[in-house]
Amino acid sequence: MSNKFYSGFVSLVGRPNVGKSTLMNYIIGEKIAIMSPKPQTTRNKIQAILTKPDFQAVFIDTPGIHKTKYKLDDYMVKAAETTFSEVDAVLMLVEPLGRILPDDENVMERLKKTKTPVVLVINKTDTADEEKILRTVDVFSRAYKFADIVPVSALSGKNMDELLKVIKKYLPVGPKYFPDDMVTDQPERQIVSELIREKALRLLRDEVPHGIAVEINSMKKRPDRDLVDIEAVIYCERESHKGIIIGKGGNMLKNIGIKSREDITSLLGSEVNLQLWVKVKKDWRDSDFLLKNFGYDFKKI
């Protein structure tokens, strides 16, 4: 029996809304990446760490690769692309549709620039019959030389053990990069801001979410009791959007706060007093200064 320990980095790529964050959260067993049915939910590279007795895999959840419209879109695509050559394996996620979508072709075209092994992960197999899954395997096999192909369901956990075996195959012998009990390298403030943005994504109308950002102004634990005071601002691009986020009688903002508080309490293990404000920053998605201010810094990619 080998006593060797394997460790390495694995990138999750694919078109928007294909289930990358759901897959990563399932593998880690904790909510690390925010999820919503809306595309472009993930904006930054997020690292999550899985430690087993014989290996450690550091997963990097990347923004969905899509055609760009704003500087924020350019940032997201660049953040995804830079991981291709920095990791030991790439997981390309697709859905079992029996055909290749233009966005999938776009991802494969970008992957051709790398020598890193690419594993095709056919997610959401619980939504398709076997014939469609096999057809999906066939069309993608013809389009790109994948190192492995694994059908899974990140929602139900089907075939995830097989996926982990395949991932381990591509990890080199190496040290533990992170302690056993560490599941992400994200600062708590960043996770808190993302949890608030997730709730806003889930509750708001389609035209608003892409134009919002969340900034944590302060986050302090009270010295006399187990309670964390958090002040955060939701930024949007238009006055009309501000009205939608606040809602009639402040109801929408109140709901965002209630749902955010539940997840933040679970994350921090403390009671939370969350105060939310809404401010307008016109066209922030095309402002280098504001993008950097909200944590989307091209120089840090």
C-alpha cells in the first residue's frame, strides 16, 4: 500500500449556470460558493479545499465563460482563463443536452491553448435519460480530446465518488497546502458580502442583479456578547433599481436581510445584527476604479 500523499489544484470551468458552484459545494460539504439560477453569479475565482487521508485537492470555482459586454465581464473571463495553465486538472462542466451549445464551443476553444488535462463532467444527469447522456458523451468526444469523461449530478451526489477518483489521478505527489480543517481561503468579509449578493440575486427581478455589488463597511464582534454587527451597502447602477431593491415599504431589502442573516449566522457561528443600505453608483461595471473598489482587480488575477 502506497504511503504517498497527493496534492494539487483543480479548476472548474464552463458556461454560466452549468452548476460549477453547486458541484464545488457538494464536494466540500459546505457552502463556499454562492448559487442562484441566474447566470454570472460567480464573479471571482473562489478556492475550496478538500482534504482526504491520501490527497488534498484545491478546487477553483471560476466565473462562467461568456461573451463580454462590460469591463466586469472582461474581468470574469480573464479570471477563469488564467486558471487553465496554473492547475493540475481542469473540469469542464456541461449539461446532458445531446448537443454542444455555442458557449460550450467558446469554452473548448479557449481550453485548446492549455496543455493541462481536461476532464469533461456532464452535470445534471438527473434531468436526462441515458440516451441523451450517451449522445452528449459522443458529441463532446468528437469535438475535443478530453482526458476523462464523468457523468454526475451535483444536486443528488450521483457518481461523485467516481469523479473524486478521476481527479486524484491527475494530482502530483506533494505536500498539504492547507490545514485539514480549512475549507476555503476566502476571508469571512468576502463570503459575507457574497452571501448578501446571493440573496439579492434570488429575490430581485432579472434586470437588476447583474448591476449590483455588495460592500461590507464594518464587521465587528461585540465584546460583551456572542453577536456580530455588520454594516453593508448594496450598490446598483440606477435610481429605478434602488427602488426595486428597497421595495414597497422597504419589504424587499428587509427580506434580503432576513435571508442573508440566516446564512451568515451559520457561517460565523454567532448571532448577527445586519444593517443594509442601498446606494447608486452609475455604470460601476465599466469603471476601473469602482471595479477595483468592489474587489474585481485585474492586477490580482
